[in-house]
Amino acid sequence: PIFLNVHPAELSDRYVIQPDDPMYYHDDDVYVEITESVPFTYYEICNSVLREIRNRGAVHLVVDDLGAGYSNLKRIADLQPSVVKLDRMLITNLHQNRRQQILVRAVVRMCVDLGAKVVAEGLESWEEVRAVRDCGCHYGQGYALGRPDPKPKKNKWKL
């Protein structure tokens, strides 16, 4: 699978929905990642473009940075993402904050009920890895699991 980061403003340019875009010919699933940390100026146009992209096959929406900036829980319901990535602001020191754990557990439950898998971003310690696993997150991302590498290896770690 391939993950593509797309700024919400780029969706209003409609360049992503050209029929000859290489993402439509990728053999594996394609995940279009949009960030929640900036406001959608043209929300209706963006939502329309995202619907059109998903209707073309194995292209999935990922909402990135939930819990930061301009996050809007209603957008999670409206956009119907396959994956939601929790911002590291919700994850940092999660193992030390019971109230934060309650919040993350509730957000994960909501995302699962809406049909989305959940990624915890910014994992920097094994204590955080254990905490997000205990809160129900499906996947993790961060230095505790591995540093960026130009030659990716299959990760043997599971939450």
C-alpha cells in the first residue's frame, strides 16, 4: 500500500481526480491522507472530490492529526475515513494520564464504530506503545517502533 499526504486545499484544485493519475493504477491500496490540523476552506468541494476518488476503487481516505488544530468530530462521520490517525498531542505521556486515556479510548471506540482503523502517532516510548494498545489503537507510528529509513524493512512489531 502507498500513503499520499494531500493538503485539503489541494483537493479544491481537483488535480487528484484526473483519470490518468498514477494512483489509480497502483497495484495495492492507496491511502490519501488529509490533515485535520488546518481548516477546510472549501469543505463541500473537498468532500465531493474525496467521494469521487473513493468510488474509483482501492483508494481510501485517512484523516491525519485528529486531536490537533481545527479537529472536528463531525467530519469523521461525514468523510467516512478508512483510517484515523491520532495526533501525538493525544498520545504524548498517555501512560501517565488516566483522563487522557479515557479520552483516547472513547475516540478509538467512536472511530471503530464508524468503520475506521486507528493509528497512534508520535510513539516515543514503550510505555506509550503499551498505553495506546490498551486504549484499543490498531496501529502505531513513532520512534519507539522504528526510525525513518530510505530502505524500509518489514516491521515485526505489533500493537
